[in-house]
Amino acid sequence: ISSVQVQNVGSTATTVTLTYAPNTVGQDPGAAAPCPTPTAKTNIPLAVGASITFLQSGAGSAADGFDAQFATCRYVGSATVTAANTSDKIVAIVNQVILGGGNDSLFTYNSFNQ
């Protein structure tokens, strides 16, 4: 399960958009099929100091951040988070959890400004 968490560290409320790049994973026998390029999440309101988590898993409620478009497929790719205005200040982090067979793993990636 992967997630992208975005926080508004600026002094005004904003909206954010999460856009996914095309999927780079190939078909793997015995694994879930690759996802098509995921649909962007657009104009998500974010108050000053607030954060939102986008979970790339269909295993829960959309109100809790789970995204059903990842429920039955695999996605490997990048994402871009943008704020409504270039002066808005946001930060983001990605967490990836891999569970299984006593070899659980957690990976964390920071974001960078483009």
C-alpha cells in the first residue's frame, strides 16, 4: 500500500491536485493486472496547517482517503502534487508499506519542488 500525504504549510487556504504519471509496471503472471494511468484527484481543499492523505488502495472508505481505482490492479509510477497558486506553500511525503511472509518493509520518500 502506498500513500501520498500533503500538508498546507502556508498562511492561506488552498486547493491541491494530485496527478499520476503513466503506469510503468508490466504484466506479471500470478499478480494483479497493471492499472491504467490513474485519474487525478483535483481541487481538494486544504486549510492552513491541514493535511490530507491519498491511499493507493481500495481496501477502505473514500472518506478515509482510500482510492478504489487501485482496488484490483498494480500501479508503479510517479505523482505530482500542485497547489492552486504558485505562491501557496505545500509539502508532501510518500509512504510505501509492503506486507508479507515476515519480511514487512516500509519505504518513505520526500517530495521536491519542480
